[in-house]
Amino acid sequence: MRSKLPQRWTAEKILALGRSYQGAAVLAGAAELDLFSALSCAPRTAAALARTLRCDLRALTILLDALVALRLLGKSGVNYALPAGLGALLIPDGTQSVLAMAQHQAHCLRNWAQLAQVAKTGRPARRTPGIGGEEAAQEAFIGAMHNISAPIAGKVIRAVQPLRFRHLLDIGGASGTWTIAFLRACPSAQATLFDLPPVIRMARRHLAAARLAKRVKLVAGDFMRDELPAGADLAWVSAIVHQNSRAQNRALFSKIFAALVPGGRIAIRDILMEEDRTCPVAGALFAVNMLVATEGGGTFTFAELRKDLEVAGFGEVATMRRDEAMNAIVVAKKPGAVCRA
């Protein structure tokens, strides 16, 4: 367990921490409005932007000036402009776009604002859709997962050794980011991506763009309610276990155990907490995110995951990769030998 140095708090530091939501809220509001896309072609006035975005002029002007103050926009006279390089980050088709994650954080902010009430009741925050409604919130969430995973997927899966597998089952596979990375790492393999029907449509587009559609079977379903497709020798469970209680994870692991062939493996990508649950810091804060957003989710230690996997029948549980954030990997094996014929 890591020792923690005492923090030297001052009144100024505490007040600065208390105000730190403000910049995040300004960015989240602009992202939800897709304001940066409206400036992607040329500078525009507040009045022109208000017409395009269907916003109140006074309110939008105040938001625009706050964005300028944060250096997320430029201003010359009455015109607002997108600074060089920011388009790549903050418009949907930018080469390094994180817009979807910024939009998802707007939803998270609404949940976190209810933290005191959640602590009182033990119940998740009251869900409040953004201006785009539930469909837009789901699309932003799936896009956010791609924003985070796409740049690091290839590096992370190299920690799951050996990479030799015939058939991958990507559970809750979202838009296919991890399926694509696995299939590129193992050119002879096939995959099944299992997720909710609206998400399957997004995955189909991504897989087609990656020219991997012929190697992937798309199956629509709810992994908490439906049986999983059988026959895989590697099940990938990416950023899922934190959404569940331990009882829910045991039920999910049992489904995965039944779906895998003998000798098949499960690989879990998630945050891995130290025993005192205060490290890594990102994990302690993410547990709060699950507190306000789910009935029983949280972040777990290796000992907890090992126990829950063993209860489901798995053995040889091991940590294959450690990480301060969401990219720790725990693997386990279903008893038996995989047939490679």
C-alpha cells in the first residue's frame, strides 16, 4: 500500500477546488451545443451563432466570452473564432476529437451535482437528459468510449499474452474499438460483438470503415438479461464491471463461463483499486461517478475480482497489466484445453 503525503491545505486551495467545476461546466455546455462545429469554417458573431444554435443571444454571448477567457475560443471585435488546432479536438470529425467525451461529461456533471442527496439516500442521481435527449446521451457515451480507447487500444491488448485466439467475444463491445484492435493484432481470428440494438448500428459503421465487417458477427442483446453467444475462446469485458454490483458481476462471469469453450479465457479491462480503496486517485473518484449513476456500481480490488471470478468457476486469475486509470487488465481461465484443430 502506498504511503500518502499530507496535503497542506489553505483557504485559497480549498476555495479553488470548490470552483473547479466552473471551467468544466463551460466546456460541457459548449460541447452539448456543438458550438465548436458552428465555428469550424469561419469566425462568426454572437448573433449569427445564436441563430444557428437556436440560443438566447444574451446567454450565448456570456458563454462565448467565458470560452474566450478560458482560451477555448478567440475574439476579435464582435467575431468569435476557433483557435488553430482546436478543431481537431472539438468538432465531431476532428482527427483527435474528444467532443463526445466532453458531451458525456455534461451528463456526468448533472449527476455529480446531486452527490449530497445521493449520499443521504444511497440512491443514484435523478437522471436529467441533456438538450439532445436520451438518444443523444447514449451516442455521446459510446463516442466517448471510442475517444478514450482508440488511441491506446493497440498498446493495451499487447498486455493480454498470448494473443493467440480463434474467436473473440466482445461483450458490450460498443462501436467496435476493441474488436478492431484485437482483430488487427490477430489477423486469422474472428469475433462476435454483443451489445444493445442501437449500439450495434454504430458498430456496423465502424467495422465497415475498418474493413473488418466480414470477420465480425454482430449480435444484439442485453448482457445482463440475455444469454451470451457461445463458442469463443477469449471473452473481452471492457469497462463494464464498474457499472455492476459484485452480485451482478458474479452473474455476468457465470454467463461468460458458460459461453466460453473449455480452456477459454476472460480478460477484464477496468480500474483496479488497491486494498485501502484510496489509490489510484482516479479510481476513488470514478467510484463516486458510479455511485451517482448506478444502483450498485463501483471500483474493485484484485482480491474482489479474483473471488468473483472463482465463484463463477474460473481459475488462474492474474493481473496482466497495471494502470492508474481504466486500463488495468485481469485475466482468468476456464478449466480445460482449447481445441486448436
